[in-house]
Amino acid sequence: MHSDQQEESFLAIIEQHKGIIYKIAKSFKRNEYDKKDLVQEIIFQLWRAFPSFDERCKLSTWMYRVALNVAISSYRKEQKKNELIIPLSESAMDFAGDETPNETNLNLLQQFINELKELDRALMILYLEEKSGKEMAEILGLSEANIRTKTNRIKEQLKHRFSTINNQ
């Protein structure tokens, strides 16, 4: 593929799937400067990996994988606790067992997810995005069985955390 054609193709893909990049950046960074920096790094790494993209793989899966790897690497370099912010929807409150989610429960869920290991956080981001087990497995490089097991364990951990707080 000619360099100009490759660049045009890449820019079109980025424009079409920019939501993935911004979602990951928003999930891993608090302030706008850090988010923009992470977006740039993700796009740079996508550009570097673009020539080796295997077209048998789903494009969005490949982008999630690269974006999450870059975000996790960035997070590990910072070594700061509670840097990760997970955007949560009301449907994410299944863990709380509360019929009417409120801001306190959403904040608690976000806090509990922030306390998870990096891979578990990434898994919960994808879970809350309602990705299929197969997609999560491809993105994270795990088996579908491992994804199901990890997801169920994390959900149980989160439910336990909420039950402990609700019983106080």
C-alpha cells in the first residue's frame, strides 16, 4: 500500500473508531491534559502497529487491545493509586443490589473498580461496555473460560464489598 493511501486509510479508521480511544483515555486518566497525552500515545502506537494489522481480526478488537495495552503501561509507569476513573452507567449498578442507583453507589463502585489490579480493571471496562466474552478474550489475550471465571469472581468481590457497606 502506498504511504499516502496508508495514511488516509489510518486517519479514516481513527475518525470512525475514535470513541474507543477516548473511552479508554477517559477511563484511565482524570485531568484533561493527561487524557490528551494518552490519546496521542494510543494513536501513535496504533500508527506504529497499523502496518502489521491482521485483517482477519476485527478492527475494533485490535484497537481496544492496543489502546488498553498503552493505557495499562502508562498507568504502571505512574505507580499512583486511584488514578483510574471508570465511566459508569446506571446499568453498572447490578453489583450494588440497589434498585435505584444513586451517586454514592456509583462513586463506591468506581472506587472499588479503581482498587482492582490493572487487568481486572480492563476486564471490567470491557464488561461494562457490554463486550462479548469472545471479544474480551481477544482484546485481553485470555481464553473465554478465563474471562468468564475472572468476571464472575470480580462481580462477586464487588457484590461482597457492597453488602459489607450496606450491612454497617
